[in-house]
Amino acid sequence: MCETNSFKGWLIQVAVLSIILVLALWLSLRTRTPNFSIQNLTIDPLPTTNITNTTTTAANTTITFDLEIENPNKDYNIWYSGVDLIWYHGGDTLGGASSTTVSKSFSQGKSETNNFSNLKVNVYGENCTRFIQELVTSETAKLEARLATEIKYRMGVLRSKRHGLNLKGSAEVGRDGKIKGKKKTMKLRKSSSKWRLH
């Protein structure tokens, strides 16, 4: 009777230890989505006076910004198929930003942060005119960024399947053409909407 009880107790201990080990492995090897943020955003040039005639006057400007991508995983490298980013104001598309650095595929090491600096997109036409008119007259305007990419996680020879990421973020831009607030940063977060920007 004692032997049966001790064998059952041993089996229970083995089962509990196995569950703890599997849980610990799962927690340590669980993948985390990379973090994206827009920094140092500048809209320039901006007119010094109000745009009054939107039917005959088309404004143009340039959005300049840095894109920071952080890999929060300590055990996984991340491969990116390329990054596409489009700017919006309300329902209007303002333009797309791409460079040879961002549009081509690249890899990112464990716990690494990549900074793509001085990215530019030229904005023009009626959509730009409406955006600048609101910014000049109201002293503020909402700017939205949508980002799409595909990633794979890598650990040694192990490779995950491709994961599509659709992110978006928004910020209030002031009359100086910069993000309002102390942090001056636009965080991009997962969106329920799916889009392809290629």
C-alpha cells in the first residue's frame, strides 16, 4: 500500500514539474510584436497666412520624420519583408513614405532597435490644401499614419511562418508643424483593419 502511494506521489510530482517546465519554456520563448514609433516629425514649409482660395490654390509641403522599430524579444531575431507607411488627414490620403532602406527586406537582432532617420514624403494637391488650411486656421490638425509589413521570427535554425502587421497611430500637429505634447512621439499600435500599402 505504501509503495502504491509513493508511486502515485512520484507520478504527481513528475507531472507537476513537467507542467512548470513547459510553462517556463513557453513564457521564455513566447514571441512579442515589435514596437513602432514615429519621432522628430516636421511639416515644412507651412504658409504664414491663411489659404483662402482652395479651388485655385494647391498647397504643397514635405513631411519629414524618423521611424523607430524595437525588437522586444530576447530570444528571437525578426525578419521584415519591408515597411510601408502612408499618411492621412481625415479621410484624405496625404502621401506615402518609402526609401530604399525601409522598402527592402531587413533583419533585426535580439533586443535591437533600428532607427530610420530623415524619411521624407512630399504632400501636394487638394488633400494637402485642406490639411494645411485646417492647421493654419485652427492652430492644430490631426495626422494619422498607417503602417503595413510582414515579419518572421527566427531563433537559430527555427523559422516562424509570416505574420502580417497592420498598425496605425495618430497625433495632433501644431501650427509649428510638429507633434503637440511633451513626448513628441506617435506610437503605432495594432489595428483591426487590414490594408496592403504596396
